[in-house]
Amino acid sequence: MIGNWWCYFTVMIPILPALFFFWYTHSISAYSQYASKVDTLFSNCTTNPPSDDSTFAVVIPFPTKQVHNVMALLYIWSLPEFSPLFPPKSQNENDDENSNSVASEEQKTAAENLRKRTKLILYPVYNDSAITKAIENFIRDNEQVSKMLSDTFSSFEILPRQIEPRFDLYRRDYMHGQWIASGNTEMFYPLMTEIAPNRNITFVLYHEPDTFPLRNGWLEKVRSYAFAEDSDFWFLGSQQRQKKAFGGRIHGHMNGNSVVRVENKCARDFLTRVYKTYRFLPYDSSIMRYLVKQRNLREAQHVMRRMRYTDLIGNFAHVEVNREDILKRFPEMYLVHGKGYFTEINKILKLENFKAGLVDVE
């Protein structure tokens, strides 16, 4: 018996290096073929700098139950403390009158140019005439809101998505320890890959109605990153700041309240691949799920360098936050996403005697 085993090892041991070498060379060759195939997907992915006619759209997706949140958001925007725009720059008293006049006209011209390139789209799940009428009446009855919209955006429209009811799901899958959120996914991906590009939009700020300003100038600040001469990102957003632990698959994912460069075909094609792979899971964490898959390693090398993490949009989820505290701690933060910020917003709405109702977590 011992002699048989000895014969077996004397035969196998000499050929083990050869087997290992064959496996190694085959693996290298297979990866090279895989990498070449993936690289072709990104072979014509030059990210062009923004042009003078590049456009920026703020898109607010919402279900019917969040209509009052949308109204509250528009009202908050109309307050000087939370205006989308920075206050007009004060004139230097030491300058002569003519230079003041020229500077003022230059500022007005630049501001008007940016206004013409900026759109606002309200993006409800369904085509509900009652929703449309309620929002239109709210804007008409609030002169302050109407002025803010006309001063900030070149156009305002309500664009229903009209998703199939079978996809309108948002529930916990306890068996697999994940959320089923196909409704949100059906809103996000078609917007970024088809709807916005077909409207000649360059950048989309996807702005859920549970995101509110921290300080004024938030739109100007975010837009300046998009329109910068060296702007080359595909995705601009923030990482989770909440205390709850996340699984390794989505740890560090970029929150969906972000800016997407929808004009770039490679970015759109990438989003389409994620959409087809994770159609029933939350739209934002699905991007990271896709990238950390071993089979998508090469694709991640192309995409992740186009993802810009920033403090512009603070993502606190359900963590209770104090506005004065985060104003001091995060000087570069302009928007706060998360229901933990609602308490602060509702204080302001109460002080303003806002009639349409307070924001809530539903």
C-alpha cells in the first residue's frame, strides 16, 4: 500500500510545476482577453469639457405621498437663507462709479447666462392631474416661490414617469437581508440613460425631496463643479455618514442625491448595464454592488476614477443633525440629505407659518 502511494507521488511531484505553469499562463491569457473586451467598452470615452451651451437640470423625483415635501422644498428655496443662488456681490465703495456699473452689468450678464442653462424638472411617479394642479396652484399663490423659480431657472416643468405598477415596490426582503426598491430604480435609470439625454441635458442633479439646503448658494456651488473647465467626472456625490453599519458590498457607495454627467455615452452605457443587473434593488447602492463584483474588476478601474466624492451634499440618512453644528463643521457642505434633518427644516417652516404642511419621513 505504501509502495503504491510512493509511486503516485513520484509521478505527480515532477509534473506539479508544469501544471501550475499551465494554469498560470492560462489565467493570464484569460484575463488579458477579458480586459481587452472590457476596454473596448471604454475606448471612446473622452469626457469633453463643458461648452457654453451645456445645460444643468435639477430633477426632483417623488411619489404622490411626498407632494407636500416638494412644496416645502420649493418654499425653503425661496427664503434668502436657503436661496439656490448666492446674494449679489456688494460693490466696492472705493471703485469709481463707472467701474461699479460695468462690474454690475457683467455679473448680471453672467448670472442670466447661467439661468438660461439651468432647468427644474419635477418628476412624479405617476401622471396625476391632481398633483400637477396642486403644485401649479401652490406656485401661483406664492409670489416669493414664483419669483425664485423665474430668477433661477430658464424652465420649469412637471414630467411624470408613469412607471408600471408592478415595479412600484419598496419593501424589506428579510430572507436576503436587502431592500427591494424597483420603484426608485425605474425612476432613476431611464431618466439618466434616455429621458434627460433626449432633452439635450448635460448634467442632472438628482435631488430627492428629503434633501434640503444647509446654506444659500447651493445650486451655484454645485453647478460650478459641473461647469468648471477641468470638469471630467461622471458622478459627483457623497458617501454615507450615518452610524449604521453597511455590508461590504455597498460600503462606501455614492448616495443617489448626486450629479450625473448624462451627456457622456459611456456613463449612460455603464448605468444601463447596472440597471439590467440589479433592476429590483436600490438604484444608488446597486452601482457599488456592480463595481465590487470580481467579474467587473476591470470595469471598476475605468469607472471609479470618474466618481468624485465631495462634501457638497451631506448624506446623513436617519442621523439627527443640528444645523448650526454642521454649518461650522462642514464649510463646504451646501445640501443635507436625510430625514434626520427634517426636525431643523420643520422648525423653520413653523416659524414661517408655512401652510402646506410640515415635511415627514413618509
